[in-house]
Amino acid sequence: MLNNKIKRGYKDLETIVHTDQGIIYSSVSFNNTFDSHNITKSMSTTGTPTNNPVIESKNGWIKKEMYIDFGINNYKTVKHYIDDIIYDNNYRPSYALNYKTLIEYRTQLGFK
């Protein structure tokens, strides 16, 4: 994420990363990276996912879809899956689109 931010010319723009309270936050180098690249940490308070309900909901559905629906459980596959959701969107079928991908749905409607 950091490499993409720099490559796209957004190095000086503020970025917000929202996550749960994981063990990674005890890492000094992890926290120094945030501080030196204009990244704001956003964490939910334990037991209160309502701190940022939009992100919490999105994180929850991605986890459910990856682990329960698709059985994805290794880092290389998870990274590939997330990249497809964010950048490509050719991989993820949507329930709301009758289990078609966004590209399949738009093509069916006549968009190219």
C-alpha cells in the first residue's frame, strides 16, 4: 500500500488506515512507518465496532467471503484476492448482481 501511495504521487497526502487492535501495533518500526509517511492510524475500541461502522462492515464481509465462501486462507491468495477486489474487480461475483462480476453485469447491460 505504501509503495502504491508513493508511486502514484500521493506521498504527501494524508492516508487513514483503519483496523482492529492487533499485535502489530506494538512494533516500533510499524509505528515509525506510519509517522514518517503521513498515515493516520484508526482503530476501533475493543468491543465497539460502531467507531467506524462502514469500514468494520466492509472488513467483516471481506473476511466472511474469503474464509467461509471461498476457503481462502494463505497470504499470497489473500493479497491476490484483495488486489482483485480493489483494483480489478473481475474476480468477485456479487449477490446483488445475481452472482455476476461487475464487469459481466456491465457487459450484459451493453457497456464496454
